[in-house]
Amino acid sequence: MRTVFFFLHCLAAASAFMPAAIQQPAASVRRASGLAMEVGQNYVVRVEIELEQGEPIEKALRRFRKASNAVGHLRILRNKKTFESSHEKQKRKDKEAVMRMARARRAARSKAAAGF
């Protein structure tokens, strides 16, 4: 039950960052898993999951948590909580780029090992 209230609190906190002028997101992405992620301007992020017939709430919350983590929803909220100087922002972006390149190298290495 504590988890349900935590996610509802996160959703309520996220709506505080959404300006009234931005009601409809700029883009929408759908995946086969029934997950819809919408990202608009000013870091507005909406995560939506479709409940299946007879699906337990715990399973739906788990899918919602994974979807929220996939879009970086909580990371965006944490970054907005405090001021981030341009130097700190550049350090964060450099770190993210290094992680992205490492992930790409690992993916390329696994593809080469599999013979693709």
C-alpha cells in the first residue's frame, strides 16, 4: 500500500512541473508491451500502462515502476528539485555520454560474438 501512495505522490509532484499551456504532449511512443510514453517540451513526461483483464495490482505497479525508470521520470524530478549549474550539467552530460558509449560497445561486442 505504501508503494501505491509513493507512485501517486510522484505523479502529483510531476503534474506540478507541467505548465498549463502544455496539456498535450508533442510526441507519443507505443510499444508492444502496452506501454505508452509521451514526452513533450520542458521535460514533461507521462507514463501510461494498460491494465489487463484480471491483472493483480502488484504486477501493474511493477510494470509502471519499470516504465517510469525507463523514461527517467524520477531522475528528471530529482534534477529539477535543486539548481544545477552549467558546470554540473556538463559533468552529468559527459558522464551520461560515457555510459551510453559503454553500453553501445557492449551491444556491439555481443552482436559480434553472436555472429550477426
